[in-house]
Amino acid sequence: MATDIAPHATAAELPPPRTSVGPLAWLKQNLFATPKDTVLTILVVLFLLWVVPPLLRWAIFDATISGTTRDVCTFDGACWTVIKMRFGQLIYGLYPPEARWRVNLMAVLVVLSLVPLFLPWLKQKLLYGAGVLIVMPIVASLILEGGWGGLQQVETNLWGGLFLTLLISFVGIAASLPIGILLALGRRSNMPIIKALCVTLIEIVRGVPLITVLFMASVMLPLFFPPGWSIDKLTRALIGVSIFSGAYMAEVIRGGLQAIPKGQYEAANAMGLSYWQSMGLIILPQALRLVIPGIVNTFIGLFKDTSLVLIMGLYDLLGIARMIVASPEWLGRSIETYVAAGFGFWIFCYAMSRYSQRLERKLHTGHKH
Amino acid sequence: MAQSAPRPPARPPFWNDPLVRSIIYQVLAIGLVCAVGWYLIHNTITNLQRLGVSTGFGFLDRPSGFDISQVLIDYNSTYSFGRAFLVGLLNTALVAVCGIVLATIIGFLVGIGRLSRNWLIARLCTTYVEILRNIPILLQLIFVYTLLVSVLPAPRESLAIGETVFLNTSGLFVPRVIPLAGAGLFFLSIPIAVVLAWLFARWARIRRELTGQSLPRNWITLLILVGLPLLTFLATGRPVELEYTTIGRFRPQGGFALQPEFVALVVGLSIYTASYIAEIVRSGILAIGKGQIEAASALGLERSQILRLVVVPQALRVIVPPLTSQYLNLTKNSSLGVAVGYPDLFSVAGTINNQTGQAVEVIAITMAVYLLFSLITSAFMNWYNARIALVER
């Protein structure tokens, strides 16, 4: 029997209901899903209406940036003139303006010295990195402090601003990795005395606030050395920051070491590698890779903590902001200055935290289910 | 058999024996530490003698000669240095406790808010976290303090909550508790009520596990906690009075005054720490597998029951360890109160160091106290953590 089924006439596809796609649906799903949500949304909108317009008016519409003194400003809005006039100080501190090119030169050198680390064909990266770590401080003190070959000498107590914040962070970061690795290995060591020494140091440093470590560095370090030795404030701060960040780094790295399966250690031993060979070639490369996000987070914490050196009397970004606030010519313009300094810190920390999140996604080391 | 007996393996030279090596290393380490330690101590003693600074803890009994702007116990400049330390310690403890409570509340709200289905609330909470987490706490403290001092009203125009709590440029004023005769019994009744409530909760849980019958536990606990002290209070003839603040012509009188520095410190510390707690709470909740929630709804539990009985108990396991370290961080960060002029332990220690010059002893005491705080907090949290940890069968 011949079947002649009439070809199925398909009706034209209807568009999806207006309530499930498009902006209206988005609104319904994300803002007005339930009566409770609706109430919350309305409350939040009211809150934003109450807070945001006055803030914008203060920061942008009623703000002043022209002029050179505080007389041009009104108290209705922000006075960004102070930031414009003191921008150089916020970046370089009290470093003499005619010598600021040296700081810039140093910044360029640091960036250039980091470039080879990203070159895929450079094999001896570790060696190169160690070399940079040794050479850079010498170059930095030669260029920044000067006092030779016609370069004007700039005492370290004139260094300041964002430049000092970055300097302390770089030194802290550079010092914390080797100190942290050694302490972490010591803490995992089979030798009870070495282990006890490392545990004591780590736990004491992590149990007290950084400010007491800095206080100790600034008050007690001079007592530790024979009479006649003097260490400037900056070096004391750098020593305090390095020890502190080293102890925190040690715990992060220990996490990585513990995550390496026992088989890796045993395999390295079976290959006849010595302790340092098995750590350097087998264990640490894997362990450090596992904890890169944690290391970056420690860097962020360290970067923020550098602001504490102001309590030792150094003028980092926040210290300079405080100095500007205290100066009579910008009396009453503290909020603007602190906002600017806060923005400076925020940019760096936010960039680092985004980088760490990206790494975490790339390496899949976060807690994923 | 012509084969000779296997020769015992040649003993490696003693410097290749791991045991000997490790002993040598450790002896060297101890020697190095002792040598460095002796060198430093020797230098320190020489330097101190040269500077004419006395050593030892005898200075703790001498009169301090300075005043402290906020005290929780009797203190003035005729009291000893030791007493001054105690005042600073109590001020630190006060800030830490208030800050931890406030930070936990804000942190949980923001953390849960970030997971909200409501887009606006989730965005708002994300913005909060991303801004506050990335700015140094010291800057936030100074900023909050500056802001507070510039926006707080004069005492005459205080912000008031029902004539009991006042906030103005001179600080935060709360009623002062004045014990009268017989107040001891009342104060004793509070810990007794807590113990009773705990015992009851335990008994009720065991009873439920044995018989399956459950009591309205929360209500009865609340009744014990409020009822017993209230009954004692009435029975002993109302032995406790509250002294309220009165806003006079010039400055507020009476009540208990907390400085603006205290308010700034607590607010600054708690909004900063809350941004970290929020992330901890969020990751804790996200760590709960979707299957758990689906299984709970398949069992017919309501949304609030799922949260209370399934999600929170499991999330707490993930949340508690990092939460501990945030509490510790807050306590340690309270030492930054020195930047806004709050007389906490560190700031008092700084003053004592200036007065006596005995830096070594002052630093030793200060560090020991912070270490003790850390150890107590982590011991408590470890106990709590062990209690709620997964029981592996």
C-alpha cells in the first residue's frame, strides 16, 4: 500500500516568550525573582541613590584641580590641586627633583633585568635570577645613593613615596623566597634540632604583629652590633620586612612541600640524588608551582604591609601622604591625599590579585569540585 | 659450592653515613646559633652598659609617671609600669573582641551577599571586597579616623540611640555598669546560666538521639540564659545600676566613654578583616557539593532547613581554620592603633620604652603577650575545629 503521508507542515518557530530572554527576563531573574528580592533590590537602589550622587559631586562635579594653592578650592568638593602640586613627592618622596632621573633609570633597569626571565630560550633562569639578586642591590645603591663620580649623594632618609614602597616590596619579595624555602625545608627536616629552630623562628615571627618586628629592628638592631657600627633606618626596615615575609613564605611553601606525594621523594632517593639535588631538581619545582597563587597572595600582603614602615619614621607612599596632610599649606585636604595614596596602593594590589586569580584558573590548583 | 660467602658490604666512610652527618649538621647548627646569640648578647650588654641603661624587670614596679587616655581599670600616673602594661593589654583585648564580633557579622553578610541571586547585591558585595581587601589596613585606619573626626557632630548635636548611647567628637558614650551591695551573686548567676544552658543543650541532644523526641531547644536555652540572671537580679533587690550619660553644656558627663580613636580602630579593623572573612565564607559555601543540596531538597527539606542542617555545618569545616587566622590577624593588626593614637598594648609599650630606655625587656614583654594571644586563640579554634571536624568512620 502506497503511503502518501503528506509532508509535515511545520509551523513557523515562535520567538521565545518575552519573559525568558532579553533584558526584561534578565531583570526578572536577577533583580525581581521573588518578593524578597524585589524589596532588597529597591533598598539597594535607594542606598546607592543616597550614597553615589554626593560622592560623584564631591569627587568630580564640585572638585577643583586648577590653580596652585588651596585658596582655589572650596569645601563643597574635592581639591585635587593638592595631588597635582605634590604628585612628584607622592612618587619620589623627598628625593631631590633634579636627581629623580636616577630613580627612573633604576626602574628601567629593574624592568629590563626581568625581561630575560620570560625568554623561552634562556636555559639557566635560576642562575640568572640569583645573579640579578646579587648584582641589583649593588647597582641600586650605587645609582640611588650616589656620592661617586660626580653623582650627588642622596641619603636614604630622603627616599620616599611610591618609589620607596616599591623598593621595600621588591627587597622583601626577593628576600622572602630564599628565606622561606630554607625555613620550609628546615621545618620538614628529619633533624630534630634544625626542625625545632625553624619552627620556633617561624611561629614567633608569625605570632607577633609586623609592627613589633619593625620596632625590634629599629630599637634592638643597633644594640646588637659593636659600638661604632651604624645601620640606617631603611636597612633596619628592610631586615625586619625580610624576616617577617620569609616566615610567612615558609608556611606557604611548606603547604606545597606537603602536597608532593611521598613517591616523588622516594624516587629521587632511588635515583641516587643527594638531598639538595632531589630538592632542587625534583621536589621544589613541583611544590613551588603548586603554591604560586599563595606566593602571589603573600606578595600582596607584603606590599600592603610596607606601609607600616611609616611608624619607624620612613616616608613611604602613606608616610608622604601623612607629611602632605600635616603641611600647613594644604591644611584640611587630608581626605583627598589619603584617597590618592589609597588609589596608588589599590592599583598595584588589584593588578596582582587579578594576576593570581588568572594563574589559579590556569594552574587549577584552587579547591575545585 | 665454590662460591665464596657474600662479602659484607664495605662500610661507607663515616662522613657519608647519614646518621653521623645529621648529628654533625645539628651540632654545627647549635654551635652557630649559640655563637651568634652569644655575640649579639655580648654586644647588647656592652652597648647597654655604655648607654647607662639598667637591665632586668625591676622597672615594672616603679611609678610610670604618664597618663593613659582610655582605661578600663583604675590607673593614673602614680601607678606602676606593670599596671600600665595591663591597661594597654586590656585595651587591646577590648578592641580585638569588639572587632572580631563586628568583622564576623559584616564578613558573613557580605560573603553570603556575594553569592546572592540578586545581581545588584552580588555586585555591591564584590565591590566592597575588591576595594577594601586591596588597600593597606594602616591607610584605612588613618582614613577612617580622619573621616570620623571631620564628620562627627559636636557633643550638643550628638548622634543618639534612645538617650542611652551617644556618638560625638568626644567619642562613643555607653551606660556604665555600677555594682551595688549584693551584685556579686548577680554576676555569678551569669556564668552559672551559661553552664546550665550548655548542660541542657547536651542533655537534649542526647535525649533526641536516644528517643527521637526533640524539645524546643532554642527557646529553653534562651529562657535559661535570660531567666536565671533576671530572677537573681530581682531576688537580690536590683543590685546593679546603669549610669547614663548626660550631654551637658560643654562635655558629656557620666557613663562610660570610648574615645573616637577606639571607634575608628574597631570600625577600620572590622571592615578590613570582614573583606577577608567574606571571601572565606564564600569559598566555604561554594565548597559544598551541589549534590548535597540536591539530595537535601530530594529529602523534602525546605530552603532554610537545607541551609541550617546541610550547608552551614559542612561549610563551617572549611571556614573555621582560615577564620582563625583572620581573627589572629585582626588582633595583631590592632597594634596599628598607635597610628591613630589609641593606647593599646603596643602604644603603651612604646611610651614605656621612651621613659625607661629598657628596649629589650619592653619588646620581650610585648611580643610575649601577642604570642600568648595567638596561642590562646588558636588553641580555642583548634578545639572548636576538632569538635566540628568530619568524624571519619
